Amino acid sequence: MPYAYLLLLRPQQWVKNAFVFAPLLFAFRFDDVEAWQAAVIAFLAFIAASGAVYIFNDLRDIEHDKLHPRKRFRPLASGAVTPLSAALLGVALTGGAFAAATLLPLPATGILALYFLLNLAYSLELKKFAVLDVIIVSSGYVLRVLMGGFAVGVAVSSWLILTT
């Protein structure tokens, strides 16, 4: 059963959150322990926030997912996780994400809030629009890089934004 809760958070997607480390690496701050700690906090905050967003999306799409050939095996659609327990986990993850973000500079918290709100809007309606779909998904990577920059106190160059 705990494995179903882990799958609900889509750990295969967590690699995206490693983008928060890009500013630290490109600034060559390999030996800065405090910067690494801040980057790890940002990474964990994004894991929690993205997990909450995945739960919200799966709760919203549960009936549709039950009919889908692959999505029907997701924890909510398959019944391995109840909607109530998923919703409670989503609330806890949201709280945890923002609690972690309070350990970072305020702009990092703002970036996390923007990511969270943008992805909730995506799950609610915006994913239905092809161009907006691509823009929102790709902006998630840019927001991760920006949060990493704010977290470790490194200015993110326009080149890093463009390559992201």
C-alpha cells in the first residue's frame, strides 16, 4: 500500500526537479555547503509541490483515467489509493512544500507559488489548449532554475534561461 502512495507522486518525474541545481553548478559553487543545503531544500520543495499537483490532477481526472488503457493503473484510478487519503496527502505535501520554501529567500517561495498556481490552472482548464499546454510545461523547467538561483543567491543568466 505505501508503494501506491509513492506512485501517486510520480517519482519518475522527480528528475525534472534537479533543474534547481543548475545555477549552483553553473556558478561553480561546488564546495559551498550552505548553497548545497539551500538547493536541496528547493529540490525537496519542488518534489512536494509537484506531487501535490499530480494528486490534484489525478483526483480531477479519476473517472477519465479509469477508462484510459494506461492511466487506469494509476493508484487513484485503480482504487489502490482512496480519493480522501490522496486529497489529505496532497494538502500535507502542499503545506510541506511551502514550509520548506520559507527556509529559502522570499523570491524562491514566490517562484514555488507561481509554479503551484500555474499547474493548478493547467490541471483545471489550460491543458486543453495545445499552445498553452507546451508553454506551461516548459515554464516549469524555467521556474525550477529560477528557484534554484534565488535559493542559492546566484543570478540566473539569460543564456541559462534560454537553454532551459
